[in-house]
Amino acid sequence: MLATFAWLAAALRWRTWYLHPGQTLVVTLLATFAWSIRGAGIVCVATTLLYPLGAMIWTLVRREQAAQVVRRVVGIVVIFLIIAAYQGTLKALSPEKALASGQQSANSYTDQLLTGLTDGHRLSVARPGDWLKLVTNFRNLMLDHFGDFSSSFVPWPRENPDFHFRVYIGKSFALFGLLGWLWHATRLKRATADNQETPAAVSADGASTRFLDLFVLLYISLYLVWPFDFARFWSPILPVMLVYGADAVIRFSDRRGRIQKVLAAAPAVLLLGLLFLLNSVEDFVQLGNYARRLNYVSDSLASGVSTIIHRSPDPAITYVAVMNGDDHFALAWYFTQAQGPQGEPQGGRRYVPYSPAAHVEAKGGAAETVEELIVRLMETAATATKDGENDMKEPRVYLFSYFAHRDAEGVFANLRQTHPEAMAAWTVEKVRQQEIIMAVWEIRPRRAASTEK
């Protein structure tokens, strides 16, 4: 998000950045940097490319001098080459994250964007019978995302009656923000800051707005069809929409005099002040509850890691599977903080979690499933304990689930159907569960299970 703000600041500070190679380079690198941090950064890159393209089309309409057109073309080429270089690097080093992966990766933009609209690719635009369902899904996504967008303005709604008041406050600010953005995005009367600037969209007071309008438009368009619902997704445009909202309140009263303009701004300042007060009080009143909840979750994860280390003190023959990349990241950190088995100088650092591979060549680039990961680890564990110093030792495979124990139970049910012979040689036991927060399953050879019992 900080990279996005830096990119916005540079582009708004240099209103004609696309006419200067150095400024074009800085703005494009910041947009690419934002993209590399989070997938939504693709909006920054798209805005960086489309904005000067629109400006060039405007110059052609106005029939500007050829020198001006050449400068614009050079800037667009620089932007395109940087984006292409970044995508080429991704394709070589991490294919599943590149745009070129398309349907070959479960992490691709096309796959994720279509998942929500097509009910997991069960619906198709090519079938007229699915059109009504596709339209219905699009409507539902828009309504859900508007709710998330509204929730981003206020603290997390907890329960009645507080819940309804916060919903109303959030939706009111969301409406003000959209009205302010629409006013700027559809305003036809623009002044120019200098003779070189064309559609750089300058409002009457000389501040550039078209670039910002385009960024908000593309960002909202992306999340209207995004299959996931989280208020935090709207964080990059939240400060911008607050400004748009305040501007909308001010423009409800079109007053010309200086004192009258100050009076017109008073309601906007009051609303922003009350919103700030609401969020501040939330932190003051509820911070202790938030901290206790986070500590409880953290302690639960740490206890799961301790259970694995206690039951399998040899990290060389311990294989820990997790459901996804987020769980992988969290569990790896907790292992580094854990106290290892006796005589292990590195503590829990030698315990390595495994998550499903995002790109499997044998599957044509598709992602590995959790079931396939577990089977792979079982085969690796069985092989590792037959060679060298690990001979005669019993391997342990674990599945660690984080707020997904129901999904993990389904994983083992699938394995018993798809790999009955492999599962017959191993026994599965849930050895730790902390409410719905986390659960640990131990998978071990049946002879080891019978011996320990």
C-alpha cells in the first residue's frame, strides 16, 4: 500500500510525467514495484500504461505537432518495456504468477477472476443457458463488494444494535465517496496547467484529477468481479475516497465567496472528525479484546507446533504439510520461535513445513492439491527412512490446518477413496485441536502406530 501511495504521489506531483523519460521511469518502476508486492498492483500498472495512451489519442485528435507525438510514443514504449521485462522475469522464475500462465495456474488472474462469476468454471459464456446465472453472480458480487467497501470506512461491526449504526455510517461515507469520484470523473470542463498538458485532467484550481479518476475506476472494476470478500482489499483507495467524499459534501453547496466556501466545508470537516473519533474510540475501547483474541490464536498455533516437536523429535524424518501458502508462512515462523527437542541447538528451525506446489509441470502448470502433497510426503518419508542413518526410524507426516479442520477431514476422506492402498499402510490420528483455530493430524506407518499403542 505504501508503494501505491508513493506511485500516486509521484504521478500527481508530475502532472506531465509521461512527457519526460526520467519521470516516466520513476512512475513505472513504482507501479511495477506495487504490482510485485500484491496482485492488485496490476491496477497501478494498467493506469500507468492507459493514461499516457489516452493522452496520446487526445493529441492525435487535436493534431498536435509531430514532436509532441514522438515524445509521447517514447514514454509509452518505456512503460511497455519495463512491464514486459518484469513479466518475462516472472515467467522464467515463477511461472504461476505471470500473466502468461493463463489457465495453466490456479494463481493466474484469469482463473481467479473467472472463479466467482462462473461458480468455479461450471458456467460458461458460450452456453446461453448460463447467461442468466452469470448475470446473477455478477450482481451478487457487486452487492457483496459494495458492503466490503462500506465496511472499510468504519471499525469492524460487532453486534446489534451497534452493527446497524456502523453499517449506515459506512454506506453513507461510501456513497459520498462515489458521488465525489463521479463528479470528477464526468466533469467536462477542465483547465490546463500549461501549454504542453492535454488531457492530464486538471480541475479549475489547477490540481490534476484525471489520473486519480482512472486509477479509482480500474480499481473498482477489478474488485467488482474479484471472488473474495474482504474490507481490507479497499485499503489502497480508502484515503482517496475519503477526500472524494468530503469534496462531494462541500459541492452540495456551491458557494463563491471565501467565507461562504469555509462555511460549505464545515459539514465535511465535521463528518471526517466524527469518523476519526469513532475509529479512535474503537481502538481505545476494544484494543484489549483484539489483543487477547490475537494472543489466543497465537498461543494456539504455538501449541500445535509444540505438539509436533514433542511427538516427532527428529526433524530429519518429520514432514509437516499445510493447506496453503498463508499457513506455510505462519507455521514456518512459529517453528523458528519454538523450543526444539532436547539436544537440538537450532530449536525448531530444522522443521520445515510444506505447502502445495503452485506450479506442477506434470499437470501442465496446474497447482498441486493438498491430497497430492500428502501422498508425495508419505512417499518421501517412506524412502528417507530406508537409507543411511535414518534406517529403522519411523517417519512422521503431519497435516496442520489453520481455521480449516473441516476441510482437512475432507482431505483424508478423499485420500481414502483415491489412494486406498497407500492409506491402508498408514494410520491417521488427530493429535491436537484448539477449537476451530487449528488442528494437527499425525500420519504414521501402521506398525509404528500399533507399537506405540
